[in-house]
Amino acid sequence: MLPRYCETRSAGVISTVADNFVHVPMLYLPSYFLAVGTLQGVPVNNSIREMQDSWWTTLGSCWVFWVPFMAVNFAFVPPTQRVKAVAGANFCWTVCLDYITQNKH
């Protein structure tokens, strides 16, 4: 079903590193803070300030949650079940992310 390169553990390591150390800090977190701010009617400058204030806590929590999960997912979960595992973990992460960013309010 999946391409052969998706079934190797080295591909899992590459995916984990790319996602957590490139995608998350450069795209995911800025998009998250700007989107949530927009939906809440917060000015962009305030969203950027909120992101700066919460940056290391949020990014560190992301690494603590996702790096171990991805290691287990790529090492032990069959390739055909990985999307389901990520979907379940993503639900948990979304709850954690909301708690982290809204904890100050």
C-alpha cells in the first residue's frame, strides 16, 4: 500500500526531525497563533506577542509530546495503522496545545 521508503525506520527518523525541527517552528506554530488570534478577534500584533511569550514552552512541549510518539509510531506501529495512531495523538496534542496557550487567561 505505502511506498517502500515509508516503511523504513530511517524514513521515520528523517520525517520526525523534519517535522519537529523545521516544520513546527517555521510554519505550524506561527500559523497556529495567528489563526487562533484571528478567530478570537485579536489583533495580529497581540497574536505575535502571545507567540513570543509562549514560544519555548509551546515548542518544548511539542517536542516532548511528538518526538517520543513518532519514535514509537515508526518503530512499532504497522505502516497501515500509523495514520490512525497520528490522528489519535493529534487529538490529544490539540487539547494540550490549547491548555498551554490558554493557561494564562
